[in-house]
Amino acid sequence: MKRLERLKKHFELAEVKKIADLHSIRKEELDKVGFEGDLNLGELSETVYAGILQGAKLTHAKAVEDARIAEEQAKEAARLEAIEAEAREQERIAAKAEVARLAEELAEKEKAEREAKEAQAKLDAEAKAERDAIQAELDAAKKAKSDAEIAERVKVEQEAAEAAKLALAPVKEQLSKWVSSLNLSSAPVDHTTAKDIETKFDGFKRWALGEISKL
């Protein structure tokens, strides 16, 4: 009886060990495909376990494929983002260059307008200076003419006054002033005859004044 119990106990322990060993083997196999179920794998039939293993492999394969697809999608997204970033950078560079070009064009336009205004101002100043010079010449000529006319008028008036005054003076004084006012212009040539004439003319004036003084 005891022997049978020992044999029974032995077979029970052997069965337990068999189940535990099978559980370890199956768990290690399922761990490779990422199975996380909490089952006593050693007690499952081959058919049930085969179904679980197949399902785990399919799930694992799908997870691997999903990860691969996700990685490829991430790489593609990164590639597209890089392309878009490069396009944005090129647009930024092009926009910056366009702004610089427009700024340079505006600066050149403003410079040209400024130079045109300066040139026009210079021309206007030169024209004004020329007009002012002409006007000054006209004013000077007008003033000179006016001064000459005034001087002539004064001279005429003075001569008329002197003539009127002289007309009232005694004959002796009138004749003296008349003879004194007689003058020869400069000789056209330097000649002895011209000198003789000047000498005789001066002698004549002295003679005439002498005659007048006898009156």
C-alpha cells in the first residue's frame, strides 16, 4: 500500500515537474514574440497552445510590421519636412533678396530724384544769377544814363546861370572870361609847328587879356 502511494506520489511529482518544465519552455517561446498573457502554459493542450502561439506570432509580426511602417512613415515625414523646410528657407532667402533688391532700387530712384532736383536747383540758381546780372547791368546802365542826364542838366543849368550872370556883368569881365575860356585841344602830332601855334595862341590870349584890362 505504501509502495503504491510512493509510486503515485512519484508520478504526481513527475507530472508537476513536466508541467513546470513545459510551462518554462512555452513561456520562453512566447516571450520571444511578445506574449504577455498570465496562463499556466504547461497545462494547455498542444492544439490550444499552438493556437495561442500562432496568434502571438501573428500579433508580433503585425507589431513588427506596424513599427516598420511607422518608422518608414516617420522617415518619409522627416524627409518631407526637410524638403518643406528647405523650400521655406529658399523662399525666405528669395524674399530677403527681393526686399534687398527693392530697397536698392528705391535708394537708386531716390538718389536719381535727389540728383535731378539738385541739378535743377543749380540750373535755376545759374539762371537767376544770370537774370540778376543782366538786371544789375540794366540798372547800372539806367542809373549811369540817369546820372549823366542829371549831370548834363546840371551843367546846362549852371552854364545858363553863369551865362545869365555873365550877361549882367561889365563888358570887361565878360570879355576876360570869354578869352580865358578859349583853349586849344592837344595837337594831333608832336611837331615844332604845333608848338609854335600853341606858343602864339598863348601869346594871343595874354595880348587879348592885356587889351581888355585897358578898358
